[in-house]
Amino acid sequence: MNGRLGVGFVGGGFITRFHVQSFVGIREADVRGVWSPDAGNAEQVVRLARDLDVGDCRAFRSIADMVADPAIDAIWICGPNHARIENVEEIVQAIESGRGTLRGLACEKPLARNLDEAIRVRDLAARVGLQTAYLEDQLFTPHVETGRSLLWARGAATTGRPYLARAAEEHSGPHTPWFWQGDLQGGGVLNDMMCHSALLVRHLLTRPGESLSTVRPVKVTGKIASLKWSRPAYAQRLRETMGKEVDYERRPSEDFASLTIEFETSDGERVLGEASTSWSYVGAGLRLSAELLGPEYSMQWNSLDSGLRVFFSRAVQGRAGEDLVEKQNAEIGLMPVVPAEAVVYGYEAENRHFARAFLGKEPARLTFDDGVGVVEVLMAAYQSAEEERTLALPVPDLQRFRPAVARGAWRP
Ligand SMILES: NC(=O)c1ccc[n+]([C@@H]2O[C@H](COP(=O)([O-])OP(=O)(O)OC[C@H]3O[C@@H](n4cnc5c(N)ncnc54)[C@H](O)[C@@H]3O)[C@@H](O)[C@H]2O)c1
């Protein structure tokens, strides 16, 4: 292994391309493989890895072949949510049948579509003794890391722990059809993006160096709504751009969600997290924001306050693209630009950390146990929204719960 980690990717879409870009800043790992059922996607990833010189990457014919190759030490699962179980089963079967070994398995958010599947993913990985990494990039953004460290070191150390954290992730809607389909994705924007914000508020409220278990979620209040995409003109636009399977007049998913989480801390205090998330936000592009507040201090982060703006007059015939910011909505006027998005959104620090963790150089900060914990909060939030009441954790029978959105039974 030569002290370096060879990484293979399952799935060759949007997030894999982001991960590959981040490897430019990682000294301990190389991109060595990719498998995707779409050979064109896999080839794009191979070309990107070679162009960026981040590893001698090749496309594999199957996930099992990738596990079997000694160049691959760890796999990053970046397929669609509905393929999680089959992807992890193929990895585990390849290991159990003696075809190959791995040092670790990392999985994109959410760990799975519901609690039952998330527990299966965790248990499958445990069955073959794999180290695991739950990929939640927002905990690793340089802004969050720096702000959180400063507030805890200066403000909390002298005036008391923070009592309120807020986080939001908002954009104008996902890029491929399966995200919009409740059965395939597991829900709507709550499942897709609240996983970030729900964990981020908990992380901000947790003293650096301490475990997330010192800030335990005890009550959740969720709200979901279809604000934009079930309006007839927008439902029609979705059918035209995403295909007839995406029918928001008959089977909508929520495009807005809010969540309040009450936490109990290990020192006996009650603190609050407020998170909201949206596919119906139309601004320059993706907006991530976070706040942390305590008795004598506060911090705030908004990813669109990037420090760089460009202006294009109406004479500039702007071609639609995402060269200024992820999920860009416009090309003219005064526009914020987010340079080095793979760094700003946390992918670089995330992948550096998990590569080092799998090499035994530091303990993993997030494992599949944390991914299961996030899914538990998300499912409780859906149930709370459906029942229009606050729920105490643990919610009985949550493992059997499937959101109405995922069952195609939600009528907003
Ligand atoms: N951390 C983040 O901010 C972030 C951002 C986007 C996506 N994600 C997560 O990453 C995962 C992938 O999302 P994406 O945006 O790359 O999606 P995408 O639709 O852009 O790409 C999905 C890829 O998976 C491949 N695929 C299709 N069927 C598959 C199967 N059965 N097994 C494995 N791969 C298969 C597709 O060919 C494609 O290459 C999702 O779980 C999503 O929630 C995370």
C-alpha cells in the first residue's frame, strides 16, 4: 500500500466529480477506480482524475472487480440512494467470498432512504469488520471549523456554552430525476438536504474534541411543504426537464422543510437547533448558511458572501452554466462567485480526514453509526410533520416508518 490509500468510487455522477476535484489537496490518497452502470459517466471520472493528476484511475466492470483489485484500499459510495443496499451488499459479498479486502468504506449522505435501510447498511459493513466513514462535508467546511473553534475557545470558555445553532441549505432544485422521486430518493428535500443541517447544528453545539453523544437529540418538530414545484406551471416544467416519472401534480415531494431539534447536553442543559432546507430558493445559486449563538457571542456564515463578485451587463449573452457557483440560476448582473468550491463546501478536508482515518493516522470523526443517527432524526421529523406535533426520541417503531412522500401518498 506504500502508505497511501487507493480510493475507488461507486457512481460517477455529480458528487463523485466533486470528490475527485478535492483530491488535488490530499497528500495521502489517490483516485484509483470508478464503477458506474453508465459507462460514459465512469469515463468522465477517469478523464477528470487523469487531467487533475490525482491518481492512475480506471473504470471497472463491476463493484466486485473493484474490491478485488489490490490497488483499491477503500470505496466511497456515491450512487443514488435507492442503490445503497445493493451497492453495499456487493462489496460485502466480494469480501466474504475472499475476492478482495478493503480497509474502509465511506458512504455519501444520507446513509440510506429510511431507518431500516440505514441499519442494514451499518450492519452489513460491521459484518466484515470494515472501518466506516459517513460523508458529511459541511462539518468540514473551513468556515464552520474556524468559527466553531473560535467561539468555543473564546466565547464559551469564558461565558458559557452556546444555546442555539441554525443551519440552512437552499437551492432551486436537484440536477437528476431520481432525487425528485420520493420512492427512489426516500423523500423530498428533507431527506436530501436536512441531513446536512440537522447534523451541522448538533456539531456546532458540541464542544470541539468531545463526542456528538454529549449533545443528544431528545425532541423534534418537523414541518414540510410543497411551496413551488406542485404549482401546475412548475409541475409541467419538471415533467419536461426530468421526464414523465416526475409528476408533481400526482406525486409531489416536499420542496421546503424546517426542523427544530431540542438537545440535552451531558452537563444537563437544554439547547436548540433550528434547521431549514429548500428546493424552492431562487437566488444566485446554492446557499449554505450557519449560525451559532451563546450568551456573549455569535457567528454567522453564508456561502454566497464569498468575497468575490462579477458583473456582466445585459449585452453579455451568458450561456447557462455552473462556473460561478453550484446550482447557478443566472449569468448576468452582479453575481457572487464561489472559488474553490470543493474546499469551501468541505470536500477537501472531509476526504483528507477520512483518508487519514482509514490509514490509521487519526480516529474517524463520523462513522455509519452517525449516519444511522441522522436518518433517525430525519424519519422522526417526517413523522412529526405528518402528525403535526412534537415527538420525543426515541420514537417507537421508527424502523418500520416510511414517509408518506416515499410511499407516494403525500397530498400537501
Ligand atoms: N454531500 C453532498 O453535498 C452531496 C451532494 C450531491 C449528492 N450527494 C449524495 O451523493 C449520492 C449521489 O448523488 P449525485 O448527485 O452524484 O447523483 P447523480 O445522479 O449525479 O449521479 C449518480 C451516479 O450513480 C450512478 N448509478 C446509477 N445507478 C446506480 C447503481 N445501481 N449503483 C451505483 N451507481 C449507480 C449513475 O450512473 C451516476 O453516475 C446521493 O446519495 C446523494 O444524496 C451528496
